[in-house]
Amino acid sequence: MKTMTYNYKRVYVWEFAVRFFHWLTVLSLIVLIVTGFIIANPPSLNLNVEAAKSYWFGYVRLIHFTFAYILIANLLFRIYWAFAGNQFANWRNFIPYTKKHWQNIFYVLKVDIFLQKDKEHKVENISIGHNALAAFSYLIMTLFFLLQVATGLALKADTSDWWFPKMFHWVIPLFGGDIATRYVHHILTWLFMAFVVIHVYLVLYHDYIEARGEASAMISGFKFVRAERIKQNIRSFVNKVKKQMKDGNIKGNIENDPE
């Protein structure tokens, strides 16, 4: 069997802000899922104290909503960083608005999801940051998270003195009542759990197959990228700058590749 040897470069991809967002999201999701299931089906505890002196369920709700607010703030920070961060964190990576984005989505579906043979094996198909399909799926999950926030705050609105949850009181009539709203909130929890399982599997799969530091990159920030991929990115960047200079639009935005 023929063995191929490639030259790899260590590239700083994930900034500290992105890694902080990732791990805070992981922690928040774990806490929210655990406390959410307790709230949905609270266990019966035999305590040797009066009920009025036992406030454990109230603490569970406090922890749940505290981490919900933390996750909301974390998402707002990530949206900000989509404009302030490097090219791999940029918002353009998450919206498939170019032909190149869609080509990469179909490539990932073919090779990674349906495990079809990569006949051409073009180096540009292997993204440095998020591939286009992963980035687009994060955008979709963000929209689901906003729905999760809306339903959760709507359920809290009646018992809250704070104006923020009360802003979402209209969500309950929209879904036809408390029970339907709770079902939506609960089903979305299972959706997030399924997404986490798929996400972890694909990260470990890529780390094992490609050996580019896919998993460790979210700790160190560095990934290993084939040298010709970096050279190709530099050439693409230079060509775009030259074109903008020729068109007299050098101050315009230079679109990032779907990395």
C-alpha cells in the first residue's frame, strides 16, 4: 500500500475568545440539561425537615436560570466576536451565501456524512477552520437556541419580577398555552443533546482520520494544516486584493473563504 507524506504547518486558528465561548457553552449546557430534567420530573425526597425549611427545588431553578442567563450573555459575546475576531470566527463563515460555501457543504455531506470515496482529493476541500456544513449547522442551532430561550423565559414570566422574562409573555399564547410551550422547550433539549453527540463524534472522527489536532485545537487554539493549503490561501488573498485595487475598491471588505 502506497504511503503519502505531507508537510504540515502549525496554524493558530481558534482565538482565546472562541475557546472560552466553546467551553462556557459546554458547561452551561451540561448544567441546564441536568437541572432541566430535574425541573421537568422532580424526584420525591424524604427529608427530615419541614417542607418550609427545604428549598432544594428552588435552588435547582435558581441554578437553571442563572446558567440560562450566562449562556444568553455568552451568545451575545460570540455574536460580537463574529465581527471582531479573526477570519475563522467571522460571521461570513456561518452563512452559505457563495457558490464556494455550497460546494463545500455538498463535499462534506458526500465524504464525511455518507462516507463516499473522495476521488479528486483537492486540498482546498479540507477547511482550516469550520467547514461550511458545520458552520451552517451552528447557525441553525443558534436559531433553535433563541427559540429555547424564548420558551424558557415565557414559562418564567408569570413568576418573575424582572422585566426581561416578562418581555416573552407573548410566546405562551403563540404556542397555545403553557403545556405546549413546555413540550417545545423539552423537545428542543433533546435536539441539543442529539447535536452534542453528533458534534463530538465528528470531531473525534476527523481527529482520528485526518490527525490535524481537531480536538486539541479547542484547548490550544492550534491546528495542523498542509503547507500547500496555506500557500493556496495566501495566493487567493493576494488575488482578491489585486482585484480590489484594480477596481478601485481596496477599502471594501475582503470576503473570507468558508474555512
